[in-house]
Amino acid sequence: MPQYAFLIYEKEIPVEDIPPEVMEANLAAPEKIEAMGARIVSEYPMQPGSTATTLQKGGAITDGPFIEGKETVAGVFVVECRDLDQAIAIGKLLPIMDGGIEIRPLHEM
């Protein structure tokens, strides 16, 4: 089955400020994804963008994320899906407060 990376972009807020219904929806997502016949291969919640270190062409090293923006990557996970349509349906399950989700097919290895 093809694999898709889901990159979750959100504004940075403290975990304790995430609304309870958003946390509950996040916790319920894996079971719903499995029920759709897809499989989570891996998932990686991320520390805030302020903890990032960026290496740029020419060797420059900077603190923080590479791109300045309102949202930062909050997490990444990989799911085996039948196709892009199923990946999009899975993306719609995920609670997004102020950001978005980038769904990107991965190269088959």
C-alpha cells in the first residue's frame, strides 16, 4: 500500500491551552484511521519550532525553524493508505485549530 506523510501545521500554543475536544479528537484518530483500513506506520509529535536548529546552504546555523510563518510543523506521521482519496479522508479526521495539514506521497522503497 502507498504511504503518505501528514505534516501538521499549527500556531504554537502551550499544550495545556489546547482545547479538550481537540485533544480528544487527536487521541481518537488512530482508532478511526485503523477502522478505515489504513495503518499508521509512524508518528512524531514535535517540540515547538523555537527548539529547532536550521542548517542553511553555505553552513550558516540559526536557531528556530527555517521559514518564518504563523504556523510551524507540530507533528508528522506516516500512514499506509489505499490512495490519495483515502489519505484526504484521514486528513479530514484530524482536528486543526488554526493551521492545516500537508499530505505528501512518499517514494516507494
